[in-house]
Amino acid sequence: NVVAAGGITDGSFMFSSNIDAFGEEGSFILETENGTASTETVEIPTGSYNVTEGVPVDYNLTSIACTGTEASVDGGVYLQLQKGDIVVCTFTNTPRVGKITVVKNVVEAGGVTDGTFGFTSDIDLLGDFNLTTENGTASTETLEVPVGEYAIDEIVPEGWNLNSVSCVDLNDVNDDEVELDSVGVQAASAEANVTEGSDIVCTFENERETLTIQVIENSIGGDD
């Protein structure tokens, strides 16, 4: 079974055992659908058996439970089957996840504090999106995502400068500062490394381009 987390409900899991009926040398793969998968029920001789899961790197093995007989559980299942035993052993996995939020801040310039900004990302739950600031700020929802590295790119609107980009972990697992080549770049990418238990906030700060204008009144002739 797979406990849904970070948008993941299914995966592929490899097992090893000394039960020949499960496959060559007792090895087999279960691919879950809607969070569950199982082998066929097989008849085997009485005796001692073991089943272990090769846990994928992006999952935790949350629990192992067997019904129908006493079982020793220590990273796997160890059984002593007697005549008539009908045993079901369930391995439950949970995806390893962290959290991520994207924040847009606008520095007031020329009386402008708000705007709409487009982003692209390779985060399945986020994809491509827009943030429209109100009173100088906006953010996505905080999303639970699988562990891994993610790219978030802002496409800077014409007439705006991108001042800074940073990704910080509120849980202090990791921090990533993004260096810009220059103020006024038209695109920048935040590389967010989401680890298990991290709470990443990536902040993009923009400022409206401004110019200085001066109006001079000259009078020629006329009365003093």
C-alpha cells in the first residue's frame, strides 16, 4: 500500500523472498494502482519463509503487518508457516516529501507597488503560473512535493527589474541563494533542493523601472 503524499499515490516496489512461487529466485515487483497492489495468493509447503522490500530512495517503509500467523518483522517479514495457515502480509510505504512556496515581492518605485508576473516550473502540482501582487506581495499556496530538485523561472515583464532571488528553508535543512549576473535580467531561475521535512520558500523581488523627468517653464518677454 502507498499512503498518498506530495501528489504521489503509486509507485513500483521490488521484493525479494525465498518463495519460489512468487517468481525467479523469489523476486517480484508490485506496481500500485490507486495506492495498492498485491501478489496472487499462492499455496506453498509448510516451513520458514521471508519477504523483504527494497525500499525506493524516495519512499519510506512506514509499516509491515501480517495476519493469519505470528510474524517477526525487522526490515522484512519472517514466517514459520503451519498447515492451514492463510497469511496476508502488508507493506505500507509513504513518499518522502517536503514543502515549497513561491513568493513575489515588489519594491515600490515611481508609485508602482503591484504587478502580474509569469512563472514556469517543473513542479507537477504547480506547473506554469502567474502571481499578481496586492500591496506589494503575493504567493502560491504551500505545496507538499516529493523530495528532489526543482526549477522555478520568472519571466520578467518588460519595464521591470528583477532585483533578487533566494530560496530559504524555514526548517533549516538547506538554503540556496541565487546570484544574478546583473540587475534587470529578463529571466532567472531558482533551483530549490527539497529534502525530507524541508519547508522551502523561494522569493523573487522585482522593482519597476523608473526615469527622472523635469519640466522647466521659461517666459520670454512680457511685463515685469
